[in-house]
Amino acid sequence: MIAIAEVTPAWYLVLGAILFSIGTVGLLVRRNPLVMFMCIELMLNAVTLTFVTFSRMLHDVNGQSVVVFVLVVAAAEVVVGLGIIVALLRKQPTATADDLNVLRG
Amino acid sequence: MKTLDLVWLVPALPLAGFVVLVAVGRRLGEPVAGWLATAACGSAFLATLVVFAALVGEDPEHRRHVYDLFEWLNVGGFEVQLGFLADPLSITMALFITGIGTLIHLYSIGYMHGDPKFSKFFVYLNLFVFSMLMLVLGSNMLVTFLGWEGVGACSYLLVSFWFSKDANASAGKKAFVTNRIGDWGFMTAMFLTFATIGSLDYSVVLERAPEMAPVTATAIALLLFVGACGKSAQLPLFVWLPDAMAGPTPVSALIHAATMVTSGVYLMTRVSPILAQSYTWGPEVIAWVGVVTALFAATIAVAQTDIKRVLAYSTVSQLGYMFLAVGTGAYVAAIFHMVTHAFFKALMFLGSGSVNHGMHDEQDMRRMGGLRKLMPITAVTFIVGWLAISGVPPFSGFWSKDEILLFAYDKSPALWAIGLITALLTAFYMSRLIFMVFYGEPRWGDAEGHAKGGEAPLEPTESPWLMTVPLVVLAGLALVGGGLNLPFTGDVHFLEHWLEPVLEGNERVIDVATGTKVGLAVIAALAGLGGIILAARVYLQKRLQPVEPAILAEGWRYDSTISAFMGGPGQQGFDAVATFDRTAIDGAVNGVAGAVRGGGKGLRLLQTGFVRSYALGVAVGVVGLLAYFLTRAGI
């Protein structure tokens, strides 16, 4: 008999933490701006998942409403961020994040 | 409004003259500018007379009036009024300042005739009279200090009046710089007074002076004396006065003989309660400095050949007498001698100016002689001044000098003996001057004189009436000035009774038998006559060889030693200070700036421009914060 473990909220929290860590490590180790951007999206969504989980655990609807805000901000961010990245890659198709160092002190 | 409130008019009138002359003096030109300045000073004299009359009308106990014109400063607990104090002392000073000032203004119209900067001269002269009146009439130390600095600035401007000649310009600078040393003393004394009493008003300070600790009172008195040494040319700060003779002669008469140089004596008299409160050695220091200066300057005067330098050293010497009087508690005698000295020394300076004028700017006495017949008025008035300063009775100088010597004798016979030797020397060098200039053979037409310029022979002539009238008036005052305070019993101590409310019993009372008094007076008169006879035998009859050692002609090499020191080790010292300033002081300031700049340079490197390194920073920060909170929660 295969014991099917019961899915507890902790699983979702662990999943959120794993996703967040993947996003962070990806952001730190990759140089392609587009991939880094995706990693940030991943981190955002990990946080969203955590919010929803806690909302269920604590029976507090506020957590879910925050998610809506996060989605709105993420959408806005995609518009701006993608715009910048597209403009950059058009100018220099092989550009990496390390080439964007005009603001070096 | 009381008549005494008019005291503010006394300095205001010369100030008005100054302002008008600054605005339109050049357009008025010669001689209107001079007459205007004279009128300003003369009207100040009249205003002083009015105040004087009002003051006489009061009871002796109430002869003291403070009139505040406006509030000058109000900072925290520090309040200073621009106020004037009318009391017997200040009005006595104001009377002879404006009186002699007017005469010298008048004289200057004649003396400065034809000078391209004629109107500018009177601008300065009026400014000087204003400053001097502020000095003596100020109701607190700060107003006095304002006047003190004002007269110093005017002295500088007037000494270097003909600044196109290098020597004149540097003489002005010397006067100014030397006076700064004295000003340091005055300022420190003011700080100390304010710290002790919390006010600079004379009425408060002098009333509460008896509460001062003797050590504080001594410190204040001696610091003020340092200021007085600078202004009144006492040892060791007298070096500027002989050089100040580079200025026009009326300036020497007004500033460097009659008024400004006596302001130190005025100041010490004004603060007599502080002197009374200090240790007994405090006033003794003043007396000794005074008497040593008197002797020192008199020995130098014996060997000078420039007529104005003889008079300059003589002024230093006579000022020494006044400080001797202050130090022995004889304030009345000090003021008495100040007034008589103002009469006869201004007279002699103006007389020497008249001689220079007649001799076409020749100041060397070796090229004069026999001028008695050619310049009769100058000669006669000069002779009156000579007899007065030599202490020949009944001329004014005899009475005032005798009083000082009497107090000195009572204090210490040593002081008296030095004073007496100085009196003899004074008579000697003044007689030498008279005999060289007005008697003997004329020496202005000799080969040397011709070789000098190659021009037509000099024909000395008497000066115009504008110059001789002040001489005659001053000669009259020098003759009868002694009547201010005759030493006989009864009511003839006019000056003493008049000044009594100001000195409030700080004047020392001496108890000397009448016989001793008469004896001292006779000895002093004999000393004066002895000096005259000695000089007559040397310079008139030529029976004795003149003794004029080079070291005396060079003023004991005092001045040149200072110059050598300042040029040598002093210069090195100043260079060291300058180096210290450049390296240590500036180094500290620049070092702080450099450290900030270097730190910024290092911190700037954190801004690498690599997005991923920023992200790493954020991640590490988050982990750190998280670790911190989790461990705290775990506890």
C-alpha cells in the first residue's frame, strides 16, 4: 500500500522557498538580461505563492489581496523592463548584464 | 534738557567738519577748507566752554553727568551705550584738546600753504580731534577704545602724510604696529574687566573697583599701562615717536606732543580706583618705568642734531615724568604737567615748524644759528617755551615739575634723584637747541649749504601772521599756565579742588614740612639753571668741548638693536611661525579635506556598475537580516 502523504500547507511554503532560491541563484549566476529578468519573475511568483499559502493558513484574506497588487506591479515592471532589454539587444545583440556599467563609480 | 547734555556736541562738531570736508573739501580748496576745519574745532571749543560753565555751576559732589546718545551694542548680557561722561577730568582734557587744537588748525592754514593735499590734511586733522574727544569723553571703556584706535589711525595717516617718500611711509607703519602691541594690553584689560565686573561703564567699574581682588586689579592696571606705554611712548615701546616726526610739524605738535601721547596718562588717571586697589608694587612699576624713560630719553636728546628729534625725545622724557606722577599717586600733578606740557611743547613744536618754514625745510640744527634777529616772534616765543620746560620760575613748567618731584621725593629719594638729574639734562639739551638755533653765528650760508643745493643763498624770513598768532597765544599760556595749581597754601590749588570729585581720595596725601618743600623747589630751580649755564658755556661761549657721544646720537642703539634683532633672529622666528602655520595649522585643515576625499574615492569603488554584484549585495543582506531575526526569535 502506497501511503499517499497528505498535502499540507508546509509543502507549498517549501515549494515557494525552492522557487525563490532558484530565482535568486539564477539572477546571480546568469548574464543574459532576459534570463535574469525571468529569474526575477520567478522570485516574485514564489513570494506570491507564499502569500496565498499563508492566507489559507491564517484565514486572512489580506494575503490574497496583496497578490493582486503584486501582479499589477509585475505587469508594469514587465512592460518597462522588457522595453529596456529589447532596446538594448537591438543595439547590441550579444550584450550581457555586465556590459551595462555606465553608472560605475 | 540740561545744558550738560550738550556734551555730545563737543565731538559731533569736528565729526561734522570731517564729513563736510570729505564731501566737498577738494572743491573748497585752499584756504576755505582750512578755515572750515578751524571753525569746526573752534566751535567744539565753545561747546566745551558751555559744558564747562554748566559743570562749574553744579555742586562739587554732583559734577558728574552721563549722557547716553544711543545704545551701541546689546549682545546677551553685554550692553554698551554710546555715552559721554562730563566730569572735571574729561572736560579739562576736552578744553585743552579743542583749545590747542584750534590754534594748531589755524597755524596749519599758514604752514600747509601751497601743499597739493591741503584739504586732505584738514580732513585728517578734524577726524583726529573727533577721535581724541571720543577717547576722553567716552562713558565706558569701549567708547574710549574707539577713540583710542581712531587717534592711532589718524596718527598713521598723518605721520605718513607725505607718503611718496619711503621713510615717511615706513615711519607711519612703525607708529601703527608699535601701537598695536599696546592695544593688545588695553583689549586684554577690557576683557578682564568685563569678566570680573560684567560691565565696561566707568561709573560701574570704578565704583566696584574696591571689591576687586588685588591680583585682578593689578593685572588690569598693568595691562592698561601696557596700552598706555604704546600710546604714550614709554619704555620699551617709545621707538615710534622719534620716527613719527616725519609727519608735518603741526601734526607733531597736536598729536605727538599735546594730545594723543598724553591719552595714556589720562587713562591711568581715569582708572585711579583700580590702581588704588592693586598691590603696592603695581604703581611702583609705573613710577619706575616713567622715571627711567624720562632719564633715558633725556640722555638721547642731548646728542640729537635734528631739531624735531630733540623735541620728540624731550616729549618722551616729559611723558615719563607724568607716569612717574601717576605711579606715585600724584594724579593732579600728572594732569597739571600734562596741561602745561601741552602748552609749552606744542609751542616749541610750532616754533620749530616756523623755523623750518623760514629755513626752507632745513631741520639740521648745525646749519642754523643766529635766527633770533631774523625771526623775532618765533625766537621770543620759543624762548618762553624753553624757560618753561627748563623749570625756571615763574614759568609754568617749574610749578608742575616741582610738584611731581615733591611726590617722588616723598615716595622714594631714588625716584627724586633720577627725576632731578633728568630735569638738569632737560634744561641742558633745550638750552643747546636754543643756542644752536637762535644764537651764535649764522651757519646756513656756509660752503656746505651751497654745495648741497647750489641754489641762491638761503634767506630765513619770519613766518606769516597765521603761524605767529598761535605761537604768541601759546607762549602766553606757557607763561601763566602754572597759575592753575600754585603750591601755596589756601585756595590757589585750583586744579586739585577741581579734580577732587573724580579722584575720590585716590590722590595720595603727603605730609612734607614747608621747609623741605621750599628746599626741593630751590634745588629743582637750581638744577634747571645749572643745565642752562652749562649749555651756555659749551655752546654759546664755547669754553668747553661739547660731549656728544655717538652712542647717544644713535639713541643708545636701542632702535637699531631692535631692528637688527627683528631682521635676524626675529625674522627667523617669524619664519618658523609661518612654517608652523603652513604645515601644522593649514596641514590639519587640508588633511581633513584630504581624508574625506580619499574616503570618497575608496567608497566610490563599491559602485561597480555590475548589476549582479548589486544583486549579490542585496541577497547577502537579506540572508544576514534573516539570520539575525531567526536567531533572535529562537532565543
